[in-house]
Amino acid sequence: MPAAFMPRPTESSLSVNWLEYLAVSGRQAEIDELRRVFIEEKRYQLRPSGCFALLNVGETTDYVAAESLDSRRLRFVHEPVEEESCHDPSHSGIHGYAHEDLVIAQLIVDTVTETHPGL
């Protein structure tokens, strides 16, 4: 759903996680560690119907630039969270579009390579 890839109206980027920064090997280990961060660190909420959607940064950036009317260049920026109440070394943001950019959100959806259940 494109709505899942839209930044909140009050935020300048879409909050995401960059799996490679979790420092574990293998896709399943990355997903398991991401679930642990979501559940144990209590910074994020997982819903039973939720899922993790995986993107390839280069492919998504190139596709959005090629398919958007304004050749939009998204930026994926690593923004780890180190707070007293939360440790999330994989937190990142997708920058370069706003809450009302539904077309860009749909283009991002088009590049999803895998999905995994949230819980």
C-alpha cells in the first residue's frame, strides 16, 4: 500500500531500517533482529497484520528517478537512534519527498523485493 511509504505530515523523511546495520548475517537473522528491536526497544509498534517490506536502495533510487515526472532523487540516510530508552543502530530515513507525494510512494511500492510478517 502506498500509504505505508508516505512520511508523516510532521516529518521530513520516511522512517525505515537499514538491515545491513544490524550486523548479523543472513536475511532471516536480519528480520529476527529487526523484530527484536521493534519489540524490545519499544520505540515502534508492530501490528499482527503488519509486515516488513524490503527495498534495494540503488534500485529504488534509480527507479523513482526514472519514473517520476520530475526525475526525483531520493536519498537513503543512515540515522541510528541512540537514546536512553532505545538503541536502534539500523534506523534510517528516506529523504526527498513529502507526505502528499502519493505518486512517489507508489513508485517505492513498485520496488519492494520481499515482504516478511511483522510478528
